[in-house]
Amino acid sequence: MPHIEIRNVSVVYDTPAGEIPGVAGVSFNIEASEFLCIVGPSGCGKSTLLNVIAGFLSPTAGEIRIGGKTVSGHGSDRGVVFQDFAQLFPWRTALGNVSFGLEMKGIGKDERERIALEHLKLVKLEKFVQSYPHHLSGGMQQRVAIARALAYNPSVLLMDEPFAALDALTRDDMQRLLAEVWRETRKTVVYVTHNVAEAVYLADRVVVMTPHPGMVKTELRVRLPRPRDPLSVEFLDYQKSLLRHLGEVAAAAGNREPNGLDQR
């Protein structure tokens, strides 16, 4: 049985201008411990689909099943990391942020701090456990957010463009760190990105979506050994293949360039 089953999911938004389709008839499966990236131009429903998987948004039609059970709201089996640095509590230290979910589950202070410290070490922040978010760089804040999402041991990690607001060098470092964390934890990861090279670097499989409404155009399995070399011929070939699919999406939508996509 696949870990995550996305079955004919559609989302329609009610707006003052009328109903606007977000995604339409999206179906695919995600295997346990698979790292799946979703890419596509702005408006293709990437974040909408992630929010449905997270349980933050109910589909208009279709269903999401995780571990064979239908998603009916957010649960502790899913950890979520967003792009916004404000997702951390500014009045809590790094240790306090990471231990928050454990505190809500009623785990004792000593045990939750042990688990939080373990996960801060996982993201290489053990020297900053008593630092507040405003003392940390953007990349460090995102590392705290990843540690917090992992601390209560969800089986699925959902990530919505978590590195998009970072500078290029920090983003590269974060991609390498995330690949290391995934290799160690073997979580099932669903990762939304506009960045083509990022998708090739991280993913076992890339789902390409089309806009208005969001639908699956194709899937690309990335058969490269890890850790991956972004300068290798094989890596660049996958990047070109993905860009070709996205170019076809843009052409079908009447655009000259893939809208909102980062080709680096």
C-alpha cells in the first residue's frame, strides 16, 4: 500500500467573482520514505494540494489517504514547514520552539527537552539551543522549523517552498542539510518548489503540474546517486528535461517563459 494516496482531488474556491478551480482531478501515490517534489508555474495549485494533504483545507471532491486512513483534518502524523520565518514563536528559544509540539502532547519537561536537543543536533544547531529567533539567521530559523516539525516524529514531512526567501548560498547549504536529514530519518517528504535545480537535487520523483486549474502533466523519476553533483552532466540532463516539460506547460498557457519558475 502506498503511504499517501491522492485520489481524484479537486478544490474549488468561492470568491466574490464566482467559483475558481484550484486543482482538478489530481491523482497520484507517494511511497513510504519517498522524497517527492511538486513543481509548476504560479497558480498551478501546488500549495493548495499541500494544504489538502496537511488537512488544513478540505477537498471539494476526492480524498487523501495516509496509511490507508482518510485525511479529515491536521494530525500529528504530518509535520509542516512553511516559507515564512514568522512560523517560529519569537518569545521562545530554539529549544522552546522545537519542544512546543511535545509539550502540547503532554510529554514531561526533561523528556521533551532531550528530544528537542536531539533534533537540534540533527540540524546542526546544538550550540544555539538558548537563542531566540531574532538572534538567528534566516537559514538557522528554517533549521529550527525543520527540527520542530520532526521532533514529534511524524511519518510525513510537508514543505512549502521553505528555502525560497533565502539567499542562493544559504539555500544551497539548506538543500544539502535537508538531504542529509532525510537520509537519516527516512521520512516521507512532499516538497513544493519553484526551483528546478532544487527539485532535481532533492527528489526521488518530481510531479509537474499545469495551471488554471492545477492538474498533473507528468512525473519524472530522478535516478541519480546521492549525494548529487549539480554540475554533473547527468544532473544537468535531468534539469533540462524538467525545464522542457515546464516550457510545454508555459506554451500551453500562452506564456513565453515558465511563470514564476527559478531555473537555477
